[in-house]
Amino acid sequence: MAPARRVTLARVAEEAGVSVSTASRALRGRGEMSAGTRTRVLRAAARVGYTFGESRGRPRDRTAGVIDVVFGDFHDPYTDEVVAGARTAAAARRYDLVLTTDHKIADDDWPHRIRARGTAGVIVGLRMPTAVQVALMRDAGIPLVLLDPPGEPPASLPSIRTTDRAGGVSAAEHLIARGAQRFILIGGTPSHRFGRGRVDGFTATVREQAPEVELVRVDADWGARAAESACARALRALRGGGAIGLFACNDEMAAGAYRAIAAAGLSVPRDVLVVGFDDVRGARWLHPPLTTIRQPIREMGAAAVRTLLRGSDGADISGETIELPTALVVRGSTAAAPASSHPSARTLEG
């Protein structure tokens, strides 16, 4: 049997309807061109079975000693913690971090910038890369790890996450034990994977342990201002009496809830017991300090780096899922409410 003929760059160019030089620049991630043209070339290469040569992508024998961390935005409390943890783990192996922004602009795709750097690997946080982006990294021999992906990733991609559902369960159990008799749940929108886990854990636990209580759910865009408005609506919707237990799916939304509670003439924790999620630095600076579900964000950033470097060293990391545990951190926002007549609360309080 004759050996299969190697697919040439000219064949890719013909399939995509571009010049050979344009096809070469698209596949190497170099030069300026429209996102449509670049995508058309990449798809044509996939259709005809074109294989990137050894000179493309990062060098096989060494890298530039950097790791790319990709987020949509930086310098918020969450990404600050991720970067701190990732930097420590990277420095232990004598790697530096490059902070790369996913601009979500059609003609600015981060894989093309990364391919030119000779990076050791890429950590993508709170983003789900497209199939084309994944293919670019794979064909360049650059390992990729997802950090807290918003959805369930393809089976081939490793991911680092936390026990979101268990965190929601802990929040509900704590509020019931502290005497809450009515509940507000502030979920995040869009409804990402991690948000759904927190909501599901909280809701299922309240319904199981205190099935007759009032539970009002509202949603906000993961920010304080939207959560303030959502919380105000929820407070107006409550009909019963007794202490209110409020769970917000992140600390920023919990901070917005504080403002809505004060505007309604209520106070934390006298009238409303509040639990957040994340335990970013600002949680302890609220007044009163916020009880929250600690997500081990720094540890997750470090775990992503260690996983990535195992892949860069040749280990098979495809499909790995590393899940780090959450923990309840009790502060002043859930100081015990007055003694409750609720039977579920009495049972949990012993």
C-alpha cells in the first residue's frame, strides 16, 4: 500500500479560497486579517487533514518560561486571588505569568497571540474556549487547563473547580441552624455551571429540612448594583414573619443585598441573616463582616498551574477534574436570630 500523500499548505489555501501566504499567516497566528478569514483557513485545514509542522506553535524542546492566564477581565477580587495563587506556584517552578485578556472581539483572538510567545501552557478562567481555540492550542502542542469553567467542558479538557453544590448546602444548613424562618436566594445570571450548583444545593436543603418555609428566589448579574435591586424586590415579596435568611451566590451580590436591607429599614443580622460565597478580601470589611462560603481561589490557581506543568512535561492530563472543597466561614452577618419556633431550626440547634 502506497503511503498517504502529505496534505500541503497549497491544498489548504485552495480549500479556503485564499493565497498560500494568507493561509500560512492564519495557521501561524501571525499578521492582520479578519477573524472570518482566519477561521475559514483553520476549518479548511481541519477538513483536508493538514498537520501543523514541528516549527509551528511552541518549541518542542523548550518554552519561553511563561504561562498564560486568560480571563475576560482582571483586577477584580476573584482574579486577583487566582493570579496570586498561580504566581506562587509558577515561581516555584521558575515560570512567569502572562495575563492575557479575552477581549471577545472578532478580530482579536487570544490563541493567535499566545502561539507566538512559546508559552508552556494556558489557563482559561471563567471562560469556555471555542472548538477553534482548542484546536489551535492542541495543534501547537500547548496544553490548556480550564479554571472554574461556566459549563461542563469537553471530555478532553482538564478543569479545576470547587464544591459549589456542597457550599450551597452548607449555607442553607447554617441559616436554618441560626433561626431563619423565611429565605431569600439571590442567584446569578447568566446561570453558569457553578451558580447552578450553589442554587441547587441551597434550594434542595431548605426544601428538605424546612419544607413549609417561604423561599423567594431572585436573580442578578453577579454584581452588587443588580443584586441590590433584586434583593429589594425579594424583600417586598416576602409575606410571613420572623427572621430572614439570605444566601447570595457571591460576596459582591451579598454586599448589594446589605444596601437593600438597610434601605428597607432592616438590619443585618437582627432582621436578616446573610451568607455570601467566595470569601474575597472585601467580605470581612463589610459591616457586619460577612459570613460566607470560602472558595479556595488561590489554591485553585495554584492547582491549575501544577496541572498545566504536568501536561507540559508530557503527562496525560486530558479530562482530569480537580475539585477543591469549600468551607463555611462564620462572621457577624449571621449572629443567631431570636429563638425560633420553627421545628427544623430547633432540631439543628440541639
